[in-house]
Amino acid sequence: MIESDGDRVLQVVGNLLSNAFKATPDGGRISLELAQQNGTVHVAVEDSGPGISPESRERIFRPFVSHVGGGTGLGLPIARELSGALGGRLDLQSEVGRGSRFELVLPVRAS
């Protein structure tokens, strides 16, 4: 169980899912995973899109930088900022040609 701002958590996860759908070609794969580990809750969105190059991984978290055409470049910077405001973080693992995995990690708080 976590205590958090549910609207903000949904905003982050919704952004990650939206990006995954935009980046994944027809016939590709998108997965959503929820896990608890070492006092944290993990919500991961993984896609089989084109992946993100190492040199672009930090840059996509800057405002007005869009990896997917047609985007404003605000979604990931806002998602990262919200993750931190919720006491968590937003992690990225990606391999060019194999897809990306964005993972929201939030602390578990006893109620």
C-alpha cells in the first residue's frame, strides 16, 4: 500500500503509456508491470519501439525535446518532476533497436 497523490501517479503512468503507444510500431509489444521491492513500489512501462540512444537518454527529460515526432517535449520532464515530488524517481533503460523501459519507483508508506 502506498500513500500518494493518485492523480499525479496516474498522470506519470498515463504519459509513459502514451509515449509507448506512439513509439511502438504496428505489431509491436507494450507491457505494464507492477511490483513491490525493498520498500518501494515499481510501475514499469516497456515497449518494443526503436529504443533511445545513450546520448539522447538524458536529453529527452529536458523541456521541449521530443523523441517522437509531433510531441511537445513536455511529458517526460513533467513526469520526472512529478516523480521526484512524490518522493520517487523515474528510471529509463533502453537499447536502440530493442525498445525502452520506463520505471516509476515510489516509496511505500505505512498507513
